Amino acid sequence: MDNRQTRTDVILIGAGIMSATLGTLLKELVPDWQITVFEKLEKPAEESSNEWNNAGTGHAALCELNYTTEKPDGTIDITKAIRVNEQFQVSKQFWSYLVKANLIENPGEFIRPLPHMSFVQGKENVDFLKKRFKALTSIPLFEGMEFSDDPNRLQEWIPLMMEGRKNSEPIAATKIDSGTDVNFGALTRSLFQHLQRKGVAVHYKHSVKTLKRTEDGQWRLKIKNLDTGEVENHIAKFVFIGAGGGSLHLLQKSGIPEGKSIGGFPVSGLFMVCNNPKVVEAHQAKVYGKAKVGAPPMSVPHLDTRYIDNKKSLLFGPFAGFSPKFLKTGSMLDLITSVKPHNVLTMLAAGLKEMALTKYLIQQVLLSKEKRMEELREFIPDAKAEDWDLIVAGQRVQVIKDTETGGKGTLQFGTEVVSSADGSIAALLGASPGASTAVHVMLEVLEKCFPQYMNEWEPKIKEMIPSYGASLVANPELFQKVEKDAVETLQLDSKKVDSIEKNRHIFQEA
């Protein structure tokens, strides 16, 4: 055992998009602070941030129907859609700053313009989509969205989905061209390259074993070097736990009271990936449908054009799976070992409450390939089984906690920051919209954990994120300004990109 103690200002646990974002923000705000990163795997972005393990949508509530709900009086509640959209705008502003400052290169490697669409079938759903469209388009953030229930118009928008479709029931879609496809794996790797150039020490194949508060309010971490087997001692003034599904166990090890009574429930995702280049080329959009009754929000079906390793891909899903692991590379004992005396009642209450979810997951696990193809054919009527392969995506751990509104053992769908009262440690738990709102969430960490510095940091934060502290809905001129800047800096003009893509194909064919 190595008894030496290495001191640093900040320790980030996990080399995913959250740690990458927080580290980058801190390096801009306080360049002289020492930051050290520990990651259990051998490189960054290998779990939830990996491009094959997440939807990569750039969640802006442009197409995700679960962010808009119909109230008993028939009106549409768009509160969450506005919130998610504004949070994604914050991410785009920060990425624009990084590109303009030459801190990361070539935005086309991690973000591309791509239409976002919602697609529904049946009169009731068409009526809902029409009302949703009217509600959203009254807000500048959703300007440019189109609605159509005309099959001829839909044929222009989504030819692959209309081919062979029998017009036996009403169908409709909305389309907005300002959507994006984001490769969070590529972005995470770029940010870590930047951090290492700035002197951040990043240690791969290092696993955190214990976290204990010292007498002077700092944190002592025992960390195992998985290559040598040695256990190292590190002391930090501030610790951020951004380890995806692994965060809950580490939060429990910290012993902070704010982490008590919190549990986690793992849900794995499966996607079907098209292996036929002709089919892939025939679709150019992210198309979201409606979740089935009893399905969790993260299981909303979608047919996604994705760009991975500069290659166009087509994915459909997600299908839910179940594994007791909290990470793809985790242990089969993760779920059992997360149950503690202080959260056992919360977990039991959730088990009783979520019988419908349990039933849904069992049904999903037992689906045959043909059953999955039947679901795909609701999107692509002529889909052929031989054109599609099944891949396992990432593990998500949904937060279970006691809430005033939901009562004991309420399953939370979303991301959640848990921090100690003195702000010396924070952990990020939960899932979607996750990566898309990383910058907003990491600003929340700064506000919770470093309130004494926020006045001093605010001018720099506003330089990086011009809308910081302001509502884009209430300031349409500010929104237009930051959106124009993001489109130019991140090269999100879809017409220009389409022209470049066409020229590239012509060149390749020649």
C-alpha cells in the first residue's frame, strides 16, 4: 500500500460528459485550481456518454412528446418542454464559446443539424399533436416548427416511413429543422483532450474504494490503481461524483445525510441498428412517437438518424431490458448492494408502486426479434428483419426517493444533483435528458457548492453563456442573438450542411 497523500483542489470521479463539462467550466473560471480526474475504465466516455449508449438527440423538447402533457381540461402543459429547451440552449452557448476560443476544434465532429419530428397515429393522438403544435409555436424557442396530417406532405418529409403505409387511420407529424444530432462520446473525448492540455491530471484504470471526510472538512479518497493493484491516498477540498450508474454507491460511501433514503433502479436499453446502407440513406430525421401505456418515459420509441465516426447510421428503439448492474461494466450485485438500512423502506415502497413498470420490463425482456420488428413496422411498414441487428445500449439508474408530492418510494425520471450542506461534495444521479443539459446541471453544481464565488465568477459565466441568469422565453431578442451565434459557430445551417454532404457524395462517386 502507498501511504503517500496527494493533495488537490478538485477531484472529479468518472470521465463522462458531466465531469468533462464541470472540469472545463472550472478551468475557465479558476485556471490555477488543481483538478484531478479518476476513471475506472481505460479511456473516457465508455459508459453512458458513449455514442452507442445514449440517444444522442440533443434533447430540446422539439420532438419528445413525453415533455408535453395533456391536462384534464384538454390544454397542453408545455412547462417542462420550455425548461428542457432553455437548458439545451445553455449547452449550445457554452459549446459555441469553446469553439470560438479554439478550446475545442471542428464542431462537426460532435454536433450536426438534423430535423426533429414527432409522429403519431390515430385521431386522438393527431388531435393531441395539433394542440401541442399550437401551444409550442406560440413560444419563440419553437419557431419554425411545421405540422401536417397530409400524407403527400409526410411523403416528402419521411419517405421511408410512408412507403407501404396503408392509410386506414389518421396520421400526423411535426417537423422542425433546427434540431441536432449530438455525439456526446466525441464531445467528451474532445473536452478531456482540452483539459489535459490545460494541466488536468486524468488517471484511467483507477477505482475509488472509499471517501471519508477529514477533520478539516476535506475529503480523503482511497483509490486503487487497477494496473498495479496499489492503493493511493488522495485529499481534495471538493469532490464531484459523475460516475453515471456508479454514482449511487459512491454517494452512499460518502455517508452524507443528503444521500440517505435515496435508492436506484437499473433499466438497460436495447436498440435495433440498420445494416442496409440503402435503408439508412432513405431517412434523414429523428422521429419520436408516443410511449405505450405503462412504459417509462425513457422508452419513447424513436427512429433516429445518427452520425457516428462520420458515418450515417439508423437506430430504432429503445427497447427496455433489465440487468441488476448499475453500469454496463458493473457487477451483478449492484442492485442488491445498493439496498441499505436507510433506504430499504423507500425501495420496498417503490417496488409496490411500480408493478406496472416491472410488468412492462418483463414483457420487454421476453420480446422476440419478430415482436420487436412489429414495433419497428409501426414506423417503417416495409422493414425487413434481415436489415436490422440488435445492440445493447447503456445502463440507466433511475432515482428512487421520498417526495412530498409522490410519497414514499417515488421513481424519478430525470437528473438530480445531491450535494452536502457545506458544498464540499456533489453527486449527479439519474438519466434523461442528462447529457443534453450537462452545462445547465454543472452550473447548478457550481451554484450549490461554490456560492461564495458566484458573484466573482458571474462576468466570466456570462461571457461563456450570454443568457445566464435570464429567461430566453422572456427575452426573444436575446434568444435570436444566441441562436444565430450558435448556428454560425457550430455550423448548424442545415442547408449549407446538406450542400456539403451532396458535394461529398458526388466527389466519392467520381
